[in-house]
Amino acid sequence: MPSKIITEELKQEIIKYYLSQPMTIKQVADKYNLCSPTITKILANIPKYPKAKLYNPNLKEHFFQTIDNEIAAYFLGLLITDGNVFIDRNSRRQASISITL
């Protein structure tokens, strides 16, 4: 399979498309028929949308600012006892939450 030539014009088009709305790298790769690592290299210096806004635009960013209901207290307790928050600096990803029961 012949490789696709990535011109400066194509790079600028990809960047403009990516910045037009929150989307995943895979969505951009699918649109331009390129692999995700190629898109990642093109977008390496472009500010990323917060990952949570990609999947849930109705995210309550300040959910834990005041623990004033049973649901917030339960989830915070679950996260403190069985979870963790971490950043994998090698993959340049945003912070992640992991819960293991």
C-alpha cells in the first residue's frame, strides 16, 4: 500500500479540523485516512481539549468542591479507598482515575 504524502497544507487542514470542535485523535485519523500515530505527531504542539469534554460535554467540573449529598460522598469515598489519580508522563496523556475493586 503506498504511503500518503503529508504536505504542509494537509497538516494545516488537519490542525484546523481538530480545533473546530472537541474530537479524538482516532476521529481525525479516520477522516483523513491516516494512522493515529501520524495524527498525533501532526498535533503534538496543538493544545488538547480536556479529555472529559470529549466524552461528556455536560461534565460537572466542580462536583467535589462541596460534598453536600450522599452520591458525592459515596463516590469520593470509593475513590479514596479503592482508587487513585495518576499521570503517565511517558505517554503525554492527561491525568487519569483508576478504581479497582
